[in-house]
Amino acid sequence: MKNSVGILVAFLSGALIGGLAGVLFAPESGEETRKKIVDALEKRGIKLSKTEMDDLVNEIRSEVTNDSN
């Protein structure tokens, strides 16, 4: 059971990071993209400050950049 929960968390985390990475690299301005991400997270009950959002974007960017090398 514990292993199943870990797999589910890993899958959902991967899906979230993949989705956010896709939105980040969409052909829109960074401000518009961040607004869409904030809106999507708020619909799920997750609220981030501007600093937290910037940190998340930087973390995802570094993950995507490191994975592509």
C-alpha cells in the first residue's frame, strides 16, 4: 500500500511538472503564462505568492534544462 501511494505521488508530481513545463514553454509572454499557472493552481486550492511562484518557475526551468542535456 505504501509503495502504491509513492507511485501515485510520483506520477502526479511528474504530471504537474510536465504540464507546467509545457505551459512555461508555450509561445506567450512570461507574465501571461505565470497568470495561467496561478489560476490553475488556485482552482485546485493552492495559493502561491509572487515569490513562491517565481521560485517554482525557476525550479521547473532548471529541472527541464537539466533533463534535456
